[in-house]
Amino acid sequence: MAIVVTLRPELEARLRDKAARQGQDIDLVVTELLARVLEWEEQDSEETIRGIQQGLDDFEAGRFRSFQEFADEQRRKYNLPADS
């Protein structure tokens, strides 16, 4: 199935340049880039869901700290001023 996409001229030029540098057909370069982005997006979503679930599990098990403890740690870590 063919999909037609209209690109901004700058983006098209970058894709053509990338294809030329790699000595590949532009269709192959675009297909590979899209496949990588879609794979990354899927992995990122799965990792996010796992992280949220871990946080919920930790909370239910009593493994958490107060916001004040978190804020104090961040102030120390990044050398931020204390609240007035």
C-alpha cells in the first residue's frame, strides 16, 4: 500500500541528503526511520506503564516518601535555595 506524505522542503532535503550519504534509496531510508520511531514509541509507552505500575505497587506496599523529603533532596542535589 502506498502512502503519500507531503513534507516541508527542509525536511525533504534532509532526508534526501541522508539517503545520498548512506547510498540508499530515499524510500528505504524513510521506511527505516519510521519503523525505528514507531518501535521507540511503543517501547517508551511500555516502560512508562511499567514505571507507573511500579510506583503504584510501591505506594500500596508503603514504600514512599513525602513530597517534602523529595523536595529537600532535589534542593540538595541541584543546589537550589530553600523555601522562604
